[in-house]
Amino acid sequence: MRADETPRPRARQNRERVMAAIRAAAIAEFSKNGLAGSSTQAIAERAGLTKPQLHYYIEGKEQLYEELLMSVVEDWKGLFDASSGDPARVLGDYIRSKIDLAFDKPEISRLFTREVLDGGHNLEKFWPDSRKVTRDKVAVINGWIARGLMRPVDAHTLLMAIWAMTQFYADSAVQVQQLRKPGHPGWMPQRHKLVEELTGFVLRGCGIG
């Protein structure tokens, strides 16, 4: 092995570690302040870097923001797996996966929601694909209805209700804590019980609970 080959894996690992710190810092800043209200200086400080060091790894905050928006869109896109053909199983798994993301990655959900509240201008390139993915889900649900596997519902309303119920525990975590456990910052309901309750609401509403 040549002497110059040894540091390469180490350098790659170091870069990955720094980029992970940058992404975590950017998610925290963007979810709190939005794109316009966040600065590369604040992201650098939160990541433990100087501003010149930060710009060694990224072009600018816009590129980083777009990358993070893409990551949440991609995370959500693959959660609806209709391969089993069983509405109760598909919807139950979907709710569970959405709750898992709300609990495990709350700030990335808040980043997306803040972008939507700010007008969604940075999502323009993502909407066409998101509309297609939503149409595919709607087609699956309408297929179940046509085969008598669930009662007639508006498929778009059903999907948006699931998004609202599950993402609420990320986007409005402070409200959840204040109304359920005031004085206990960071408290959240037990995940498995929440999944069970929300799944029951949805399945009973669809006539399959």
C-alpha cells in the first residue's frame, strides 16, 4: 500500500462527520428561522465551524436548504407501501411510519412545514413529483373502495387527515407537551399507544376497523 492511500478512508469519514454536523445545525436553524431568517454564520457556529470552514463544505445556504427539503420529501414518498393489497395493513403501516418520522426527525418535519407556511416557493420543483405520488396513493385507495374493501371516502381528505394527525406531533410538539404534561419539556406520548389510537380512528372511519 502506498503511503498516500492510508489517509483517504479517514479523510472521507471526517468529511462525513462534518457534513452530518452541518446538516444537523442547518435543520435546527431552518426549522426555527426559515431560509430567509437563517445565516451561514449561525449554521457554522451551531456546527462548531468557522464560516470559511463551512463554505469549504457547502456552496451556500440555499443549496443546503434545498438538499434538506429534498430529504424530507424523499423520506415521506416511500412510506406508503400498498404491495400487500390489505387496506388495514397498508394504512396502519403508513401511520406507524409517519409517527416514527415525527418522533425521530421532528425538526426536519418542522422545516418542511415552515417552508409551506412561508408560501412554499422553494418547493416548486418538488410539487409535480409530489402530485404524482399523491395521485398514485389516491388511485390505490379508490381501488379498494371500488372492490368494496372499505367504505367510500374522499381519498385526498383521508391522506391529508393522516398527514395532519401524524405530523402534528412534530410540528406542534410544544403544544402537545403544554397541554398534556406542563412542566415536562420534551415529554411525548408513548409512541406505540399513539399509533394504536390513530390507526383505530382511521380504520374505523374507513369502515375496516
